[in-house]
Amino acid sequence: MDTGTSTPKSYQVIVTLEEGAALSEIRKALLLIRGVASVHVVRLDNTITPALRTRIRKARKESADGETVVCSTPEEMQQYFDSL
């Protein structure tokens, strides 16, 4: 049932910093902007393990050697998955 009231829309802005040196100041500045309800800080783990690095190299070699599957449309991709 529609009560005639609507809730305000919320939006999320994601900012990635390479270094955390200015993190505190940026957080404070964002909170000063009218309409900013909250600021959450999350530390990302962008570590590439030796095993992952090996898999990336293997995938790049396979791609360069033409040993990859290329699908141009969603239908082609679905046909490929169905064939597995």
C-alpha cells in the first residue's frame, strides 16, 4: 500500500587512496559536506601472492598463444558453458 511518503535516495561514493597519510583529513573534510551521512574506511588487501602471480603469467602466455576461449555475445558464452 502506498502511503504517499517516500524515503530519500542514498548514494555511495567510493574513493581509493594509494596511501593513508591524508586519510584522517579527507574523512573530516567529507563529513563537512552537506548531505554526507557517514564515512566508512576499509583497508584493501591488494596482495598478489606468488601462486596468483604464477597463474597470471600462465593466463597471459595462454592468451598470447591463442589458447583462450573468446565469446563475443552472451549467447556464445552460454553455449560454451553448456558444452562443458
